[in-house]
Amino acid sequence: MFNFKSIKTKLILIISATTAVLLCILGISIYEKSYGILYEKFQNSSEQIVINVNGSINKFLNGMESQTQVIANSSTLKNLDINNDGSRNSAVELLKNTKDSNENMVSVYFADLSGMRINMTGNIRQPSKEYDARQRTWYKDAMNKKGQVVWTDPYKDVNTSQIMITVAKTVEKDGNVVGVAAIDVSLKNLSKDIASIKVGNTGYVYITNKEGKIIVDPDFNQVGKDSELKKSNWDYISSNKSSYFKNTYNGIEKLYAYTTNEKNSWKVVGTAKNAEFISDTSGIRKFIFCLVVIGIIISIVVSILIGNSAYKILKKLKVIVGKVGEGDFTYSIPEKFLNRNDEFGRISNYVQSMNINIKKLVEDVKKNSSNVEQQAEGLNAISEEISASSQEVSAVVQDLAKGAEGQQKYIDNMFNLLENVNKHMQNINDKLNSVKVSTGSAVNKVNLGKNEVNSLKKAIDAVDSSFTVVSDKVYKLNESIMKVREITDVIAQIAEQTDLLALNAAIESARAGEAGKGFSVVAEEIRNLAEESQDSAKKISDLINYINSDSNEVIVNSKKAEESINEQNVVAENMVKSFEMIVNSIEEIEPLVDKTFTSVNSTVQSRKEFMDSMNQFGNLIKNTTTSTEEIAASTEEVSASIQEVASSAENLNSTSKNLINVVNKFKVE
């Protein structure tokens, strides 16, 4: 089934329709030309027949005129004396010989000025009321045209019912008219001769007088009737010597050719049915129709071949562009399309170049995305280690705080037992030993906490270094994305230029008229292809914007994580300093304990001094407790910051995976 929106179908329809129209126009033109030539030939043939018939009539009439002039100029008639037997017999013999010389002559006679008429049989007719030669048309016309041969209008003979005419001429002697010689001529043989003449296959020739009455016709029944032309075009015919025209009579269209006989103004008419002429052209019409049909079939075959050739290229380009729009860059255009030297070849090379460039960019983005994912995973692992270390430090600090609280309780008990110092001195000595042991334990725990904090600081430094590498990779990824955007813009510009070129081609094809319609369709398809390229470029641009947005978010999170790491580094350094202060404070406790042992023996005598020393010791313990609480709070802050770093690392890892998933939509292998 045909897809009427397909360029292949459009090309086939346009080429076939154009060729069909041209062939039809050509066929009609050839037919009209052939019709005109045949019509002209038929016209010339008809006119020639009429002219030939008219020539035969003139020959016929000239023969009769010659015979009339012979007898009119004969001395026999000039010197005729009807009352003289010898003169009368000579005249009869002359008239009889003249009649016998031509079978078309019905009667030959002479009438003198007295109206007496004598014919070839010797019959003499005197003027009477019934008949007077001087009152006859032939006599009057001859007398009116002295010395000229005159013809009467055709008439039907009363005795024979034949159509006859009379030719007459005055007989003159010494310049004076002595009578009129006349010959009655039958048109029977002339009618037979004319009846045998055909115009075309079924046409015929007939003769009318100057009033339009038929005098000669193959159908004797029509003789004496008005011609069919008398009822329609007679004014035109009577005013023109000769012509050729069409006329419809009783629903039948006929062709007419006529000419006028100069001697008696007869109209010699040749006629034939127009249907006969049209039937003669039917063979040409059928032949031209066959040629047109064959030409249309050939044009359809040629248009299908051309359409298939163009459609194969456009179909392949459509598949490539469609796959590029879907993110699949594994397709390539066949070499036979790339090596073409026409517009299809150039477009194929443009699409191939676009496919290769975008494929290369996507591969680079994939590689950088993988590196970002690896760095993000490393950062996440380091963050987890730091978080675990910070929890251990927090536990140590809490133990230290508990120890400080215990010392505070001991001091309180000591203040409660001051009244019984002497009694409980041994207990004090024991408590001091406990204090010494606890102090040593506190020193060990503080040193352990210090070591953990140093480890934490090193881990934070490692995180900072790894995060710097990740940031550099993200920035490089962002630069690659910008390059992809630039190339996408170039693709959009190329598509826009292609669209403009297609528009210019459509304008030029419109100027070319009918000859440029096929190229106009191709230009429209190229323009549609350019628009599809623009849509694909826009989709790629939107995807790049989405990737760029994610990468920018990664950069922002990276900056936040870097700031958090720097803050944690500062906190860790403060923790180290605090632990050093705790160690120093605890180290100061040991001499005090030694002094306490020294002063125990003089406690009774130096109670006030002992109280002062105990107050100092209590204050020191309070300071230690406060420092320990501060260290615990700092440790919790470090733990919270590390949790933020871990969360940022997790976000970075998620973003990098999302970036990889987006890039994996592009198929390059």
C-alpha cells in the first residue's frame, strides 16, 4: 500500500502525473495537428473536386456555346428565307447536323424577327397566342445581349420532365440582327457524370442555380427543390464566390465546399458528412492513445526507479538520524552513499561526520564518569573509616569524663571526712594511691585519645587529597560537557543552514514552474530532514543541560564537602591541642600527689594547708572535668561533620552513578 506522505510516492506521482499530462497534451496537440492536416487535406480535396466539376461544366457549356456560335455565324441562317424551299432545307440540315453532333442537344432551332421558328426537323411554328418565340426568355436575353451567347436558367421540360437549359445567340447580317439561334441542352448526362463523383467515401456533388434551386443531384427526386443551404447559409454563399465550411442540417453535421460558375452563376457544391471525416481520424486517435498509455507506463517505471534510488538514500539517512536522536551512534552510512557527488552524498558525509564527533564525545564523557564514580566510592569509604575512628575517640573521651566525675566525688568525700582526718589518714593514703592509679590510667587514655585524634587528622587530610582529585575530575567533566554543547550548537547551525538551503531550493524550483516540481519535493524532504536534525540536536542539548546541571550540583556539593573537611581539620587540630592540655594537666597532678604523700604526716598540724591544697586539687579536677566535657563536645561535632562528609560523599557517588546511567543511554559500540 502506498504511503502518500512518502517522498518516494510523491516522486512517482509527480513524475508520472507530469509525464501523463505532458503526453496527453502532446497527444492532443498531435491529434489536433493531424486533424488539422487531414481536415485541410479533405478541404483541398473537396475544393479540388468542386473545381474539377466546375471545369467539366465549363467544358460542357463551352462546347454548347461553340456550337451555338457556329450556327449563329453560319451564312445559312443569316440568309435564311423560310418561304424559300432551298434556303429552308439548308437551314434544317444545318440544325439537324448540329443536333446530331452532340447527344446532349435536345433541340436546335432558329427564330426570326417575325417570331417564326424553325427547328432541326423542319417544323415551322408561327407566332400565336399559345406560343410566340419572341416572348421566350432565351429570345429576350439574346436580344438584350446582342452578339453574346446567353444561357437561360435550368427548367424542367414539359414533355420529357428532364432538366434542360437553353443557350442562344443573335444571328446578325451586316450588323443587323435577323434572328436568334438557340439550342435546348439536356443535363441528363451531366447529372450522370456528376453523380459518379464522390467526395470522400459517401459524399457527393450537386449543382444549384443562383437562387438555390437544385438542378443537378445524384438523387433525381431532389432536382427542382431548394438546397438545404438555401435554408441556412444562402446569404453567405450567394455573396461569396467559393468557400469551405461546416453546417448542421436536421441534426447532421456536414462539410461543404462550393464554387460559382462564372457563366451562369451556378453553385457547384460538394458535401460529405463530418462523421465520415472523424472516422478517418479514429485510427490516428487510437494510435496516439496507445502511445500515450505506453509513455505513461514507461514514465511510471522510470519514476519508480528514480524514486527507489532517492528513497534508499533518504531511508538510510532517516535511520541514522533517528538512531542518533535515540543516542545510538553505532550505525554508519555505506561508502556508496558517501562517495556520491550530489547533494545526497554531501548530506551523507555531514551526517557521518556528526555521528563520529558525537560518538567520540560520549566515549570521553563515559570515561570521565567512571573515574568520578571510583573517586566518589573512595571518598565514601574514607568517610566511613573516619566516622568509625571518631566514634572510638568519643567513647574514650566519655570514659575520661566519667573518670573526672569520679575524682570529683572523691574530693567531695575528702571534704566530708576532713573532720576525721587523723582517724582516716590511712584511708586518705589509700585514696591517694587510687588517685595515682586513676591518674596514670587517665594519662594512658588521654594519650590514646590523642593518637586517635592524630589518626583522624591524617584521615581527614587523605579525604581532602582524594576530594581534590574528585573536584578536578568533575571540573574536567564539566569542560567536556561544554565541548559537547559547542558541537551540538554547530550541528544545529548546520541543520539550520541545510533548512535554509532547502528553502532556497524550493523557491528556485517554484520559479522553474512545472519543470521544477520534482526537485521541489526533494527540497521539501531535505528541509524535513534538516528539521529532524534540529530536533535531534535539541534533544542532545537538553540532555547535555541535564548532565551539566548534575555536574554543577556535584561541584557545589564538592565545595561544601571541601569546606566541611577543612572545618573538621581545624576541629581535629583543636582536639589535639586539648588533649595536650589534658596531658599537661594530668602530668601536673602527679607531683601534687607526691607532695600529698609528703604532707600527709603533717596533716594534723597543717590542716589549713591541707584544706588549701585540697581546694586547689578540687579546682584542678573541675578544670579537668570541664576540659573533658569540651573535648567530648568537640568530638561530637567532629563526628557530626564527618557524617556530613559521608553524606556528601554518598551524594557524590549517587550523582556520578546517575551521570553514568544518563551517559549509558548513548550507544557507541
